[in-house]
Amino acid sequence: MRLNGIKDNAGANKGRVRIGRGIGSGMGKMGGRGGKGQSARSGVAIGGFEGGQMPLHRRLPKRGFNKWRPENFNEINVGALQQAIEDKRLDGGKAIDVASLVAAGILRREKDGLRLLGDGELKSKISITVNHASAKAKAAVEKAGGTVNVIEVKVLEADVAKKKKSDAKKAAKSGGNKKPAAKAEA
């Protein structure tokens, strides 16, 4: 084998079509752009244009809502915490929070906080501070003898008043058609 004998497999590289290079190329004269007009020129921006008809993206109804500033939380399962404690990457005796998980290399960065999920089994007694915790995760930590400290979200008084007003308006609008909840008998 010599360097000058090395070549790609047949069909590995396909040459590009050189448009506008004569009749024999099959892409001569107008270069595959058809006749005259806007689409024959450069800088055409008529992707969603449907000849004046209402475009599809405007005919379809709007659905859903995208939060203006969505919060992006780290998620970790109790099983992953147990694995980290067993691997001695995390000290179960100390308080665990986002910063300690990042320092231990379990999480990459802090993001907007931590969400604790209940997948897996926890055997170690831990004290963890999180922004959110699922009911299953809380139960797993408390079953192992640990504690879950959930960071409370600050709610403004104006927001509480606004919610009360909104709820009252909804109740008045429905006309009180709701059936009263049946009392549970002891």
C-alpha cells in the first residue's frame, strides 16, 4: 500500500452539482430556479406565504402558555443520594443542599434550586434542604429517620389579595352551583 494509492470507497464522496454551467449539465441557463420573479432572485423570504391566503400558522388556534421566566431545577432521586453516600462522594452526616451536591460532583451546576424525587431506596439518615420534594421522596427520607427542609417561596400580600378576588369572582360567576362536600363520618 502506498499513500498515492489510497482512495475512498466508490460512492463515498459525491461531487456537488455545478449549476448554471451550460446546457449539457442539465442545470444551465436558469440554474434550477425556474423563470423570472421573486423566487429567481437571491434573498427570497416567502417561506410561509400562501399567495395571500391566511397562512397555516395563523389559521390554527393558539394553545397553551409559556412562562415568561421558567425556573429550571436540578432533579435528584433518593436512590442517587444513597448511591453517592455509599460511594463516599457525599457525607450523609452533614446537611445536604445544592451547593454540597455540586461540590461533591453529583450535580453539574446549581441552576434555580433542587427538586427531590422518590425513585430508589434510601437507607441513610440525611438532612436535606430542597426547593421542592415529592410526597414519595419525603416519606422515604422520613422513613430512614432523616429530615427534608423545603425552602418556602415568598408570596406577596398583593398576590394573595389578587387570588382571593379572583376566586370570589369565579365563585360568583358559577352561581354557587357547586354541591357541598359530603362530611366524612368518623
